[in-house]
Amino acid sequence: MTFDLSDFSEAELTTLINEATTLLHRRHNSRAHELSKAADGSKGQDVHDPDHGVITAPTPREVKEEGPAHGAPEKP
């Protein structure tokens, strides 16, 4: 896309550049926050982050290994 800026004054060009730069920084900061690295280095949500708000279910292996410590009967 091409814009004809030849009729703009120096003050108008400066204002336009400043506003565009501000908008660019806001977008960048917003995207950086949305796509921040998780604890494991991946991009996106980290369900193991205490501030995430999700309650994860234990895996069957975790239940088998940790269950007896919590009163669950041991299975052979």
C-alpha cells in the first residue's frame, strides 16, 4: 500500500511517525505478553504455572506411584 505524504508538513509527518511507532510498540508488547515463553520454554500457555488457574489431573503412573502415600490401596 502506498501513501502520498508529499503534502504533509514536517510537524504532521513527525506526529504520524510518533503515533505509528507508539502503535507498533503496543502491538509488539501485547503479542509478546500473549506469546510469552512457558516454564518449559514453549510458547503458549503453561498449565503447570501456578497462576494459570487450571487443575491438572494426575496421570495413571502418578496415581500408581503416589497413591499409596495418600492411603490408596496398592495394586500388584
